[in-house]
Amino acid sequence: MKMTVNLPTYQYDIFIQKGGLKELGAWVQKLWSPRKIMIITDQTVNEFYGNVVKTQLENAGFMLEFYVIEPGEQSKSLTEASKIYTAMSDFQMTRSDSVIALGGGVVGDLAGFVSSTYMRGLSFVQIPTTLLAQVDSSVGGKTAVNSTTAKNLIGTFAQPAGVLIDPETLETLEIRRIREGLAEVIKSAAIADLTLWEELEKYQDEADILEHAESIIYQCVDIKRKVVEADELDNDERLILNFGHTIGHAIEQVAGFGVITHGEAVAMGMYQMCTSAERLGKTPHGTTEKLTTMTRKYHLPIEFSELDRTDLFNAILHDKKARGHQLKVILLESLGKAKIETIQIEKIKDFLAE
């Protein structure tokens, strides 16, 4: 499967193909002439796929250097980015060289950020190996690292030269990571695709999801493609992709990065926004019940009562959707359709109420 992201000044292709990693060399040859490539990955992914990537690219005539980070959100930092800059300099990379992000969302965000800032920008490609990265973070050109005050506070918009998605990599994921990715799948369906929502209702379990992975990934990526084409820089329509994320990011930070996964926090954030919006008369009655049934079906948590609401509010003050004293929140107009509402930032407390 292939689709093209068409932006006003740039376009790139997304390939979704089982076994795609085994054709990586030929795919990269179509994008780039022979050059140095820095492969940024994590320890877990490197153990599974480092050798096949190395063989494919060296046989295709590329010079490689691997930079391997520790798995987890703690690696998505300016400290780690600085270490990678040094490694790139030691490898004597120039602006005619490139970067490959091989891994999940942390690797993709970090590698994209480093690529877009080293020597004011190197070309890079995304090879996402988790469900969450395949359906969401690898597409759209957002890059970022975390600060001590907020998740993804430091970042750039930088579009990849291409995205290669091999659903076979999902077979090596632990079940918690499959479920984490399903939170973003559920989000995509909830905001923009009632048909996908109904498909998710029909599937029995995570095994069903993996069996239909290519189709599910394609539908989610297509949703994101359309939104990104309409609003590349996240000023208007693209904000709907953040349903559940305003509270979700705060949950991740307050709990301590890595304690609650991104997908789990998004599930909690979607539930909290939906139940609060329904209570306030901003979302149709019964929507929360359907969302709760779906998230519980795929074993995603929705409760976070142990986290202090004041701490969550203080974290939300640094949300990137804030504009002055106002904040744009994403609500469900109905299942399959999202809406953006601008509120005074203090009003987010209404959505944090237990």
C-alpha cells in the first residue's frame, strides 16, 4: 500500500508493506544517492532489526553509523540530542548526508528533531516499528524533545523524505505496546472515521487487530494525511489529532515520564475530556459510555484518581495549544467527528473535575 502526502511546497510517500524491511535498501536507493547515514534506534529495536537494516543498506552502497539510545521517554531530551550531535560530528556528516529513525515514537521524535537542527537540517526517513508510531507519530513532520516542564515543548516541524511501515515489526512487541498503539487507533476513529470505529467494535481482541494491521494502519495514516495536508503547522484543523492529548500529556508528566505510557495517558485523557464534556452538555449523551466500552475492550486504563488535579492543571499551562490566556480543547461532536473549542485556560479545571 502506498499513499502520498501532498503539502504546498513538499511531498513524500508512505509505504505500508509486510516484509518491507527486507526491501529497505532498494527503497532508500530511490530516495538518496550513496552517502553517510546515521541510524538512530534504541537497544530493543536494534537487537531485533539492526542487522537486517545494516545488511540492506550496506549492500545498497551506504556508509552507516548506529546511535543506540536506551528505550523510554527519558531518552527524548536535549541531553541525548546533544550526544547525538557529537556522534554525527565525529562521523563527519555533512548536509548531503542523512538520518534514519528506526523505532517507536521516542526514536522518531528524537531523530527527527536532531535531523532538522543539525547543520540547519538533514534529510531523514521514518521507519516506525511500534503500532503507535505507525498510526500516528511517524507521519506529519512533528519532531520534539521533552523539557523539565512539559512533554514535547522543544521541537520543529520537519517533514521526512519518506516513511516505511512494516506491520511485521508488530509481532515482536509486548502486549502493552500493542494496546498503547490502539489508543491512537481509537482516537483516530473517534475524531474522524465512524467506519473504522465500527470495525474496531467487530474485532474480538488484539490478535484480530494484528491480523488486520495493514488495513487499520492505512486508515489511520490516511486520516492523518488529510488533516496534515489541510493544516501542516498545527494552527487549526490539525489540532483535532490532539483529542485526549492535552490532559494525556499532563498525566505523563505528573506521573513521571515512562510510568504511564503515552497511549495509556491518551486513553485516560480521552475518557476525561469526553465524560467532562458530556457533563457540561458539550458532547452528546452516551458518547462516553461507547468510548469506555471500546477502551476497556482493548484493556486500556481510564482512571487516574491518584494524580493531583492541581499538578495536572499546572502541567497544562505549558500546553502548546495554549494561546495567551486561552486554550483550544478538542471535543467529540459525535463519534467520528471532532470539534475544536476555545476556552479560557482556567476553564480546563472544569474538564479535570473528578
